[in-house]
Amino acid sequence: MTSLVPRSVQVVWATLVAITAVSWWTNADSGLDRRVAGAAILAFAFAKTWLVAIHFMDLRAAPAGLRRTVEAILACSCAGLIGWFLLA
Amino acid sequence: MSRPQTAPPPATDADRPGSGQVPGEPGIWLVVIADLVVFAVLFGMFLNYRAEQPALWAASQAKLTAGFGFANTVILLTSSLAVVAAVNATRLGRTVDAGRAFAAAMGCGLVFVALKAVEWTLKARDGVVPDTNDFFAQYYVFTGLHLLHVLVGLTALLFARRIARAGAHGPHDQGLVQSAAIFWHLVDLLWLLLFPIVYFVH
Amino acid sequence: MEGETGRAAHLRDVDISRRIQVTCAWCGVGFVVLLFGGWGLIGGFIPMLPPDGSPERIAELYSEHADLRRFGLILGMIGVFLTVPFFFAISMQMRRAEERRVPMLAMLQFASGLLVTVVLMIPMLLFLGASYRPERTPELTQLVNELSYLMLILPWPPIIGQLLALSIATLADRSPRPVFPRWSAYFNLWVAVLLTPASMIVFFQSGPFAWAGLLGFWIPAAVFGAWYPVMTWLLLRAIGEESRAAAAAATEVPAR
């Protein structure tokens, strides 16, 4: 069954689990400034969604226009929310 | 209307060029894009309320059990992995494998629903309900809206499994199976945003 | 001669059928304009009367520009009726996709649609009732106002009936020239999911989930309002296609 999952997707899965675990544990007692921590959480969350979009949703093999549209929406949402978080 | 590919591409890690076919049916991307925009607006609203009551946000988030959120993240990611396997098996005509992989993904989805029910019940037993404060109203509504996506996704996977087990002949069937898979990945993707934002950002 | 007239009559029927359907299709846009323009802007119900407003405040709002409110509500009432021809036009086109089977989905769409018309028509009348005598005991005006808003925004299940029937019919349409494009099925399903948060308005009297809030009203209202013009456009395409095919058939095959 594992042969049905491309190696790159397996690596992406492990990376996503690792990022989630690390950000959970570090968040528990990080000495980071609240604003830095919040912005970092948002940035990491959007990085994870990009991995899902490219590797799970198979956008890497999709027409460039579709891929760029989704990437642009993710990037704009990420920038918008981080900016909103820092300014508001 | 463009149709998804019929030729079974290798399930191995081929670096396919970025000029290929649209995965799934074009219509499903309309759903993905529109949903991403709506959730971005909702998260913006959430952060706006946080800015008005930062102390309440921090105190309320401390009452959440992040372990549930973490477990559910791993469960959804694993289910996405199973869905990738199911789609590739469908492409290659390995109907039995496809059926098993879809069943595994749906099993993960059901565990997600069960964990969410336990989490909500425990919170409600501690007297934390949507009426408690602005934070918990949004916590319940956002996780509830996501849970609704999970249930819709499970229904889509159920149909995809039936089509895949029947052989998924032709571009029409392949397109439907891939579209259901993409929706399930969207459910996963939204949770990857929702969990950190609702549980941690304060 | 006899054959020519029969053919001309057939072509005329095809054209009349097209024009009737086109009119019905435009009723969808008419509904949105009259509901949001009449009830919403002229009637002054958008922005919403505050769900957490005191009875006195609500009664006071009803007594301001009372005649304008009543006029806007009558426009809204007319608009709501326009959903009937519109929903019927949708079902008549869906029927083409169900040619070889019992047209269950077309029937389900129209029957659910009629229920939608009813739960939109009644709040228009209730709003009119509330605005009829604003000087009455304020609590009564508040009650009628609440019933009206809840009935207007909340009842999404019949809409889901319409949207599911339409999506299933579209997804199951395997003809090379489907009646409605396949992407519209996904659009309909997405609209269905985003209407459901309107349920929250019964739990909240303030904030984003109340009937004046982002998720309680604005998002469901925006997707609901967008659905009608999109469907009008798709209907016009489908009706044009049907009438072209019918006209071609009429000229090819001798009448009788």
C-alpha cells in the first residue's frame, strides 16, 4: 500500500507532523514575545497549507495558472492575517 | 469543459511538469478558492476580536486542551495520506486497494468526529459553552463549521469509494474521485489553519 | 403549403417557449434586486435593526420613515413572488437532464423552492404587520420584528433541498452538452454549506453570529444573493441551447 504514496508525499506528511508537534511543544513554554510568537504561528500554519496544496492536492502537476492562483490566495491571506494581527 | 486525465501516470515520485491537467474537476477548485477566502475573512474577524480582548483570549485559550487539536491534526494528515494512496490506486485500476485506502481515510475522519465530540463534551461539562464569552462562541462556531466540512467530506469519500470500487471507468468517474479527494485535502488544510489560530494565537 | 405552415407554427412555438423561459430566468435577478433593494435599502432593514435592541428602540425605529418602510416591504413582497417563475424555469431545464428517468430531482427542486418562497413571503407580511401600528406596546413590535428576521434568514433546509437536487442532477448529467456546466454543481454545494451558519442566529443576540453579524447574515446573504444572478446566467445559456436544438429539429424534420 505504501507504494501507492509517492516518497515526496511521505516526506511531506512527516514534515507536517513534525512542524505541528514542535510548534505545540515550543508554544507551551516559549519565552518568545507574544507578537513574535503569534506571527510565527501564523506563518508556520500557512507554510503547512502550502505543502498540503502542492503535494496532497497535486497542484505541482497542475496548470501553472491554477497553482499560482491558489498560492496567491494563501500568500495574501497569510500576509493579511499577520499584518492584521500585528497592527490590530 | 476540460476533463481530468485518463492515462495512469506513475505513482512514483516523478517530477511532473507544471503544465499538466487540472487535478479533479475544475469546479472543485472553485469550492477550494471560495472556501479559502471565506475562512481567511473569518480568521481576520477572530483576530480582530482577539485584539479587543487580549486578556480574555489568553485566559480562554489556556482552558483549551491542545492535545485534542494535535491528535486531530495527525489524524487528518494521515487520512490525507490514505486519500492520496486511494486516488493513485484508482488511477492504476487497483480497485481493492482503492477501496481499502478510502475506508482507512474515512476511519480517520470518524475518529476525528469522535474526538471532537469528546472534546466538546468535556468542555461543556466544565461549564464552557458558546455563551461563556466571545472567545468560546467563536471556538464552537469555527470548530463546528469545520466539523460540518468534515461530515460533507466523509459523504464525498463514501461516494468516491463506491465509484472507485466499481472500477472508476473513464474520465468522468476519475474526475469525481479526484474531486472528492481534493475536498478532503481542503478539510485537512483548513484544520491546519484553524488549530494553531484558535488554540494558540493570542 | 400545409407542411410549411405547420413548420412555421412549430418554429413560432419554439420561440414563444424560449421567450417565456427567458422572462422567468430574469425573475431571479428581479427577486434579488427587489428583496435587497426594496426590503433592505428602501425598507431600511439593511443594515439590520439591532437584534439586542430594547423594545422601545425597535418600536422607535419602526415609527421612523414608516411609509418608506411599508413601500420597500411591498417591493420585497413582489420580489419574493418572482422566485416562483424562476424556480420553475430551473426545474424545466433540469427536466431536460432527466429526460430518460422520472424527473424526481426537478420536482424536488421546485417543491423545495415553493417552500422557500413561502418562508420569504411570510416575513415580508410580518414586517408589514410590525410597521402597521408602531405606536402599539413596544414588546409586541419587538416580537414581530424578531419573528420576521428569524423567518427570513434562518430556514435554510428547503434551500438545501433545491441545491442538492440541482447539484445531483448536474453531476449525473453525462451528456456531451450538459444542461448546466459541471462546475455549477460544485458552486451549488458550496452555497449550501455556507448557508447553514445562519442557524446560529437563534443562539446569539449580538456579535458576528447574530442576525446582524458577519456569519449570521452577511456571508449567507452574500452567497444566497449571488446564487440567483449566477443561475439566471446559466439558465439563459441552457434555454438558448434548448431553443436552438428545437429550432434545428423543427426545420430538419418535416412537420406531421
